[in-house]
Amino acid sequence: MDKFEEYKLFVEDTARFTDRRQTVNNIYVAVNSILLGASGLLLGQFFSENNWQGLLAVLIAFAGIVICLQWIQLIGKYKTLVAFRIRHLRKMEEHDGMKDSHKMYHQEDELYPCDEDGNIIKGKGLNISDREKWLPRSFAIIYVVLILAVGLKLCGVFPS
């Protein structure tokens, strides 16, 4: 196979991989939105009637925290896979069959400064994955606050 054709296939596969990553993130956002909506409804009833709905809201919150932790792990795995692909695309651009090409991934080094070993220098690149982790962390914080609110209500901190 021609090196340029191989490079094109690898770039297209990387683009599909990125699309899958976005789809996975959309699914996690939707699941967390549903869980928070259900928790909100249950908490409304719990705070007005002081009944069993608080326990169910806490169970949903714990499930949400577990889902957020899985989501954070998945983001980390995608980050590793994308970095792997970018390193290999850079290597492909250095091949003799690509000497007259634009070398886009080498051009992007300005966005992703690397050390001598080819690892992105922490804090110097776009670090999209690191920023992306803030969304599941935010959901997890909301779940923790929900659990605390139910606990405080059960301890009598909030009046009935």
C-alpha cells in the first residue's frame, strides 16, 4: 500500500474515533441529566413531605457518582489513544513517501509542545481531555451536595 494512502486511512480512522468519543460523552451527559432530573423531583417531594423519596434520591446520587468515575476513566483512556495516534501520524509524516506533504501533525506541535521523548508538556498544550474531565467532576459534586442535603434534612438541620 502507498504510504500516503495508509496515512489517509489512519487520519480517517482517527476522525471516526474522535466522533465516537464525542458520542460517548453525549451519552454520559444525557444519563447524568436524567439522573439529576429524577433526583430533583424526588428531593422536592422529600423536602415537602419528609418521606422515603430522600433515600431513593441518595441511591440515584451514588449511582451517578459511579457513572461519573467511569466517565472520567474513559476520558483518560481516550486521551491516551488520541496521543498514541498523533505520535504515529507524526512518524508517518516523516516517511520518505511523505516528504513533499504539508505535515499537519508536525505543524500542530505549536499547539501541543512536546518534550524530547515526544510527550506533551503538561500545561503547555490544549489539554482538551483534562478540561473535559471537569464536566463529570461537576456532576459528581452536584451528587455529593444532594447526598449532603438529604443527610442534613434527616439530621433536622432543615425544618420540615
